[in-house]
Amino acid sequence: MTHAGRLQPTLGPFHPQPPRSPTPQAIVTVPSPGDHQGMTTTSVLTWSNPTTTSTPERRLRLVLAANATTSVGFGLVGAFATNPVAEHLGVDPVRVVRLVSIGLVLFGLDVALTARTSTERLTAGALLVSLADWVWVAATVVVLTLGLLSTEGAVIMGLIGLGVAGFAVLQLLLRRRPTGQ
């Protein structure tokens, strides 16, 4: 942190510091890589006060954003690489993979909107997302129980199901007190 032109050390994450205004900054000047003429690069590093970034509401929004990102990511992979994905999962017909993948992209986009919604609507939205996640987990259990996938596909879907269950649990826990009260 800079104060009167000097770099001030922080006390670290275990020693809370009082809120500061404006946002703390550090100005770092380093030699440019591969430059032999003495040129330097100046970067301004900023960071947020830990008391404002670790609220339950913020954590809930981050978990929802991670859920949205993975949903859209896996959905896009399945939608655009349908044949290889279906082959790895041991699924036939291939159109099932494409339909589920497109649904996953739409779900992920909805979760992204939920992550950005107002505080008043956040807990209800997180509950709905969590319920949808549990439906995914239940469907995964049914598919695995019926042996509808190859061994590789069962491992892949089992791991994805565990990840989805993790999102559901975190979202339900964090929605209890989204404002940090």
C-alpha cells in the first residue's frame, strides 16, 4: 500500500485492517523482459478490503458464477464436439448429447443471470438453481444405475455429478445469510 509515497506492508489475512478509502494500491516498477536499454514497466496493483469481498452474498454470487461457467463450458463442448463426447460417454444416439448440451448452455446462462440479480431475489434464485442441480444429480444416479454409459462415461458423469452436488450444497448453505447478518 502506498502512503505518502512509501510502500506500506500489510498485516496479512489474519490481521483485519480497517476499511480504507480510496482502494489500496501499490505501484510497482520492474525492468521490461528482454529489454536491454533500461526501459521499465509500471503496474498499479489494487486490491479490495477483505471485509467487503468475503460476505456470504459475495460468496454465493461467486459460487453461482462458477456453476454458470462450468455449465456453459461443458454445454458448449458437448454441443460443438458432439460425436467425440458421445463416443467417450458411450451414448447413442448422438442427438441426446447435443440436446442435453444445449439445455446445459441455457441453464448456465440462466444461472449467470441469477448470480447478477438483486439481493432481494438472490436467495430465491439460488434455491431454484440448487433444486435444478439436485435434479441433475438424481438423473445422473439413474443413468449410472441403469448402466446407460460406458465405463469411461460413468466415471466422467459421476465426477460431474459430484461437482454439481457440491455447487448445490454450497448454494444452499450460502443462501441462508446472503447479507452476512
